[in-house]
Amino acid sequence: MIDVLLVTSSDWATGEPGFDALDRALAARGISSRWVCWDDPGVEWDKARLVAVRSTWDYTSKHAEFLAWARRVEKETQLLNGADVFAWNMDKMYLDALVGVPAVPTLAADDVPALQAAVRSFGRAVVKPRIGAGGAGVIVVDDPDDPRLGTEIEDVPFPPAGGPWVVQPLVESVRTEGETSVFVLGGQTVSQVDKLPAGEEIRVHEYFGGSSTPVPLRDEAAELAFDAFAAASGLLGRRLDYGRADMMRLADGQLAISELELVEPGLYLDVLPDNAEPFADVVLAALR
């Protein structure tokens, strides 16, 4: 048997960016590992002691199949975080459930009239697919009658046509302060990356020209991430093995959660290779 299968997608078949840092950290702990694609029918999941989802960044376009895969796998072996966590975290309305934790206000919209009403309530709003990742399908609107709402958009990957959607106010500080990501591994806040969009973009993902910079872990960000994970753990009835808390500063100066990434958060190993060490420790603890 192999100790851990690190799960990726066909677009990242060799592993997430900086994967070699994780490979080395696992090997240093005597843990055998292999990168495999989640939808590869030839993988024998029951031959692994543990499965860790890493860079399955295609799941948003086939989320039902991905969840079915996760439920099959956890019947055969141990799956970090697990299918119930994945199902909860895929639906961005989890932000509305984080009672007591500052979060970017989020409204659900299942049809175009509800979408228009949500945009109207915020004035200038961000519309995104209710299940999505990496900034795909995100648009900024300030007019409820914007013709893009509910229509196909040629230059937007995974357009939000047909819904369902979530709508949030545009957090203007994303253009200046950007977005902060805090990594929570094994129940501990371990590191931080600050991300900035490029030009007039609001999306901080590298695909859209954004940049990511490792910075010392700030107390304010670490405390918010810890509280958000504690709230999510309470709702889910289990401690979370790994994840990332993304946050932005609201107009009133309060830092607020913009995303909790509990399915396949990139570890940013290409800019922060030291993240491999605590993630490898999570794997080691799960194998014991």
C-alpha cells in the first residue's frame, strides 16, 4: 500500500505549483506519496492509507461527479476533510452561516429577478456562480438591468448564465489593500499570503494578472481565520484538517471573511514552499 495519494486534475497532472516541496516534506517524514487525478478510473483508492485532495481545480464544472467520487473514496479509505465538508464548502452561501464571524455580506439568487433585486440592494455588486473557484465567471455590475445578468458572456470563462448565483457588495479595498489568505493546517494558523489584483481587475488570481506575496502572519488576520474555522468546525461537527481563509477589509475598517477554501485550497508552494512542512505534518498525524 501507498501512504497517501495526492489528488489533482488532468490540467495539473504532476501536482499543484511547487509540488516538489510537498513531495520532499512527505519523503522526509518517511511517507510514500503519489500524485493522481481524481477522475482517473485506473486509480485503486483502497490501496492508499490516506487520500488528500490538493489541486482538483476542475471540480466546479462537474461538482456532482466530484462529490460522488469523494463519497466513494471515503468508503474505501481515509479522506482528509471529507465529502460532507466538501459539499458544504462548495456552496458559497456557507458565508451566511458563519454566525458571529465577520463575513462579506452574501445573498443567494436562483433566477434573474432575484439576481436583479440583490444587485439593487447593494448598488455596486459582485456577481459570481454559487459554485465556482479561481474568479471564473465573476462580474461587477452597478445596474440591475445590466444585459450581462443571466446571459452568455463570450469573454468570461464559466459565465454565470442560468444561475444559481451569489451576490456581494463590491469591497473597494480589494483594489488597494487586496485580499489576505491565511492557511490553517491541523487546526493552527501557520502562514499568510497577501494578494493584489492587476489594473482595474478585482480578481486576485494569477490567471487574471494578480500577484501573491508571502508576508509575516498578522495577529488580526490569524485571529479572524481561527474564529472562522472554529465556527465552520462547529457547524460541521468535526475539526477541519486543512484549509485557507481569504479575507478583505470592509468599508468600516473591519476585516471580513470573503472565502473559506476547504476543498482544494492551493498551498501557494511556488511562493511559500514552507507551507509544505505543516501540511506534511497533517498527513503524518492522520496516518498515525
